[in-house]
Amino acid sequence: MKNRLLPSIKGYRILDRYILGKFLRTYLFGLAMIIVIVVVFDYTEKVDDFTELKAPTRAIIVDYYLNFIPYFINQFSGLFTFIAVIFFTSKMASQTEIVAILSGGVSFKRFLWPYMLGAMFITLLSFALSLWIIPISQRDCVEFQRKYIKRQQVLPYDHDIYRQIDDGTYAYVRGYSPNLERIPYFAIDRFDGSSMVEQLDAASVSFDPQTRRWTAPRYTIRRFEEGDEVSFKQYRNLDTLINLDARELGHIESLIKTMTIGELNDFLAQQRKKGADDVYVIEVERHARFSYPISAIILTLIGVSLSSRKVRGGMGFHIGMGIALCFAYIMCGRVFEQIAVSGSLPAWFGVWLPNFIFAVIAVVIYYKAPK
């Protein structure tokens, strides 16, 4: 055994192409099959809405499904990476291919290299989808759903919206909708500690998205003096620039899903300056866009280490164990994200903790794998 010859560079290249090809083909085939199934079921469920609301065929294909597919790919990328690794590695183990490879002088670490190369490719793809492609594609997808899917036609805006725009300054908007040219009611409240000292209110208010200015034909300013005295004056032609964009009036969870990473960073900095209450939600979304793609590497290491050993039950046992671990990872991620959103944990810690936990599990399983 000590005198056995190590494989040549050419041999390593053949092995790398063989494993990497199987990995990516299995991953892409599984993903393509499930996408076809999901699209068929989704179309069957929504075809009545498309017909009744007369959705154009081009809009259904381009605006909805072509934008829906990247989101779906990214959501289940980690799961299908894991399943692909488990599936073809278990098959190799059951056919004693792995035993032959390791007996031929290839170390387990070197055997793992093409898997990691494939996982890094999937991770980079997931980064591109999470940070730039999906947020842009979701804008058209959300607009299509609002127009042509009945249960999505309720706008993601509350009737009464209250937002902090600066320290001690809050804006109140009633009845906002992006389809309205004018907002029924708008107010700015200024506080000194817990006491309101001034209120500006106006009706029939317009917002210009280009200049970001709020205008109204008339407005009133009330000042609250000591001794419960109130003075007010009426004015004409309100034209003001405040630290509030109309985009911020929507549900924050829906809004940040449509922001690229650069826009999300700017929005987070803006909300921090305002001292807004929804900073935790934005921070969790930001960290999740970086942490989730890394899961492909961690789950690949677990999958190879787990399924490279030939055991009773073969592929079925490996797939069962693998799916259980993968769903445990997903559930763990969702639980800690919700805890982080509530502010009970720092956002970075809550989002990255599942990766830390499963990275440790991956290392333990790796050292117990057959060498």
C-alpha cells in the first residue's frame, strides 16, 4: 500500500470532470423537473384569474413566470444541492466506485474538491440572484400579481400609516395608494419628549417621485403651548421636502424584497438615521442574502461525508437522513430569523447561527467519513 502510485494530473482531471459533471447535471435536472411541476400546478390554480382578468399571454410568460422562476430557484437551491449530492454520491458508494477511487491513491480531501467547486459555482449563482437579479425581477412579478391575481389585489399598504422620519418627528398618512393622484390626508407630528409640540396637517396631498416633494393646496399648523393652549394658522400651497419617500409607505417586508443590495444598504442607513423601529427587519433581510447562499457549501460537505460510506439501506437511508438534516437546517434558519426580527437577538447572529451550527456538524461528519 505504501508503494502504490498516486493518480496522474490527467487522472485527477478526469475524476474532477466526472464528479463535477454528475453533480451539476443532477442538480440542474432535479431543479428543472420541480420547476416544471410547480409552474404547471401554479398555472392550473391561477388560470381562472388569468382568463377572467384578461391577462396577456406575453405578460403571463415574461412578467410573471420568468420572474417567478429565479425566486423559486434561489429559495430551494440549498435543498436541491443537498439532494443532488446525496443522490449521486450514494449511487457511487453502492457501486463501490468511491472505494475504488480512495484505494487508487486519491485522498478523501482531494475527492471532495470537485464537489466544493460545484458548490462554489452554485453559491456564486445564488449570490447573484439574491443581491441583484431577484429584487429587480420581483418588481414586475408583484405588479403582475396585483393586476391579474384576485387574492393578490389587496395592496401591501395599510389604510393608516405612521412612520418616524426624524428624532421626535412622525408622519401620518391616511388612505395612501400608488394609484391615487392625491392622498386624502397627511400629517407631520413633532414631539418634545412625550409631548406633541406641533402638528402640520393637510388634505388632498400629492407626492412627486422625481423631486420627492410633498405638495398640497392648503395646510394647517397647530402649536401646542403650555397650559393646554393650542394655536393654529392656515396656509396655502404646501411644498415641502421631508425625509420620507412614498415607497416607505408600503409594508416593509414587501418593500425590501424588491431592493437590490445597494438600495437595501442605502435604505438601512436612512432608517437608522431616523431611528425607525423596522431596522431589525431590514438587517435580517440583508444578512440573509449573504448567509443563505453559503449553505450550499455547508450542505455539500455534509452530503458527501454522509453518503460516501456504503451502508445497509443504501441510497434510501442516505436520502432520508439527508432530507431530515436539510429540513432541520431550513427550520432552524426560519426560527432564528424570526427571533432576530423581534430584536431578541442581534440580526447578524440570528441569521448566521444556523450556518455556524451546521458547519460544526459538517466538520464532525467529515472527520468520521471513510478515508
